[in-house]
Amino acid sequence: MHDAPRPGVSDLWDGMAQNAMAAAVFGDLAAQPPGRRNLLLRWFTDPASRALFPPEDHEVLARAHVAGLRAAHAARPEDRRAAELLAELRVTEEEFAACWQRYEVALRRSGRKRVLRPVVGELQLECEVLAAGGQDQLLLVHAAAADSEVASRLELLRVVGAGA
């Protein structure tokens, strides 16, 4: 599955692993310091992370991220890592605090994402979330329809790499 972006994350959205295609599409997490590999923290604090997605998708994505974090926190309310992440986000990020106050809880298992890449343009990807390790480890598998324009763009992105 070299042609499918596949990041592996914890249910708290700590980046654990990614293949080369995931690095090309979403950015290389290994290039980030360990404390900056959490996808939620990056979403709410790093404008470059948000720039990967169309602005009109930001509210829906923010709410989905927070609802997933709420589900993980509810499953393990004594988890120190969850408490630290929540404290950091609630204190520093107004948007996060507003989403948290909605009390939405959800586990995403599938959906569609639009990702913006400068060289290849918009990529519409189907995403399946596969759970492992007692539901606390997630593999996100993104795919485009075979022989589609988006599949061709992914192939080009695979060739030119994360800098594109």
C-alpha cells in the first residue's frame, strides 16, 4: 500500500508512525520535535497544519478532532497524557475550549477529506480508521479511486515527495 497515505496515531492523536506517502500528503511528523507530533496540538496551534485543508472544512474538522479526544478521555479518565493534552489546549486555545464546551463525543471510523498540496492541488481522499491495541491505536488509511485524477496526483506526490 505504498500509494495510500497511512499515518498511525494514538487515540489522543499522538503521531506514532507514518509511511512515505503520509509524510508527502500530511507532512513528515518525524521532522517535528517529539512534543510537536500530536495532530490535535498541531491542528489548533500550527497554521501550517490547517493550511493543508480548505478553510471551509476547518470548523467540521476541529469539532471532529475534539469529539474524538473527548471519547478517548471518557474511556480513560485517569490517563495522565490525556489530562496534560487537555490542559494545554483548554488554556491556550479559545477555539478548542469552545469545541470542548459543546460536549460532543464521537469516534470517527470513516469519512472524506480534502487536502491541499501546492504542486498537485486538491486531493479528495476516502479515509478509514482502523483501531487496534484495545482501541487506543489507530491506523488511518486514505485512498483515492483507482485510475482517478486524484490517484494520479497521489502518484505524482509520491514521486516528488513531502516538499511538494
